Amino acid sequence: MQYSRRLVAGMLVAAAAGAAVTTMAEDLPQVSVVHQIIDPSADTPAHAFRFEPRYLEVPEGATVRFKGSTGRHTVTSIPAMIPDGARAFEIRGKPELDLTFTQQGVYGIRCRVHGRHGMVMLLVVGDPAANLAAAQAYLPKLAEAERVEFEKLFAHLEDQHG
Ligand SMILES: [Cu+2]
């Protein structure tokens, strides 16, 4: 059951740091699914290489199932764009992996290879206020394609929470 392994991201408890929790995904009441897509027919690179959805809001403690971290795709947290105390993560070489997010705030995520084409996503766990300003402050340091896509995603967040 190689796909049942879950990593716990955002653990506050020091004792849990570094721990990988094994559980059956089927036990979970609700799981949001994020796909990684290569769409050769897309009109722009940011659409050709993308997370689907690229904006996702989940409650604190939710599990997100990332699918398609295969080939060259990765799911990589951007260290300056995750909440204080949340664990950095990178998924690669896994057709499917569940991550549980216990730390509220925003999580900026990129594909390590296709981020340069704008393959990024914004995950909002509970209340985004925890690190929203800090994450936005990092945008000027990103490569242009990532920055442009994140600016759209943060604008969308503000529409949702304005
Ligand atoms: Cu990719």
C-alpha cells in the first residue's frame, strides 16, 4: 500500500517533528485532491504546466491528496511562504500522497521544475492571516513567472476574504 503513507505537515509539537504517520486515507471524512497537469494544448506555459486547482482553501487539520508528482513534477513548499512552525515539504516520484495541514495560514507551493513556467499554487489552511503579509512580502524575490501567478492567486484570496 505504497499510496497510503501520509506525511504530517505543519506539526507544532516538537515531539512529532520528523514523524511520518501511517494511516489509511479511506479513514478520512473528506480529502481535497490536487492534480498536476501537463496540457500541450494550453495557450500559455502557466496553463500547460499547472496544479489543478491552483487555489485551494481547506479547514485547519485537513488532508490534501496530491496526485501526479511523477516524471519531473514536484510539490515543493516555498520556505518563506509557509506559516511559522509548519514543516517544509517536497513530494517527488509519488503518483499520490496525502499531506495533513495542522498549521493555519497560507502555503506557497511550486513545482521545482515547472515553477519557472508559473506552475505554482496557493493553499489556504484555515485563517490566512497568520502569515499572509510575510508570504506576500516574499513575492519580489520570486522568478517572474512565479510572481505573476502568485499575484493573481493572492488577489483571488483577497476577493474571497475581503
Ligand atoms: Cu511540474
